Amino acid sequence: MQRAQHAVSPRWLSYKGASQYSGLSIRLLQDHVKAGHVVASNIIAPGSTRGRRVICRQSLDAFIEAGIGRVAQLKVNQARGGQQGGDR
């Protein structure tokens, strides 16, 4: 008898996992966690001084989706009147 294989979508991701998932660099993720744009938790065992930081996948998705349709304030975009590549 075969067991059904189910893909697991973890709610919490390591920085490496979040980077692979989102395509963002670990450094950029760290900056956004520090700024409070993405929710993270530090898991520390009792008696330990160091732990493991994990990122909430749902907050990462929401952060990325919040940028959909926004035009970055770059000089090249301002020169084009704020249009994106396909809107000419």
C-alpha cells in the first residue's frame, strides 16, 4: 500500500529558506525584519544565549504582495513619467 505524499508548506522559514522561497537576499531580509516589515521570531532553548531566527512566511508573502503595482522612485522611472516597462 502506498502512502500519499503531501507537500509541506512550513509557516516559519529560516533566513536561508526565506531567501530561496522569495528570491531576496538574506541581508535584505535581515534589513526588513529589523525595520519591522517582516515578522520574525528568535527561538532560544532555555539556558542558551543563542538561538535560531525564523521568518513568518505569511508576513513575507504580505510584504512582497504589498509592493505589487507600485513604481519604485528611481531616476529612470521619473524620467519616463513614472511608467513601468509595459505601460508605454
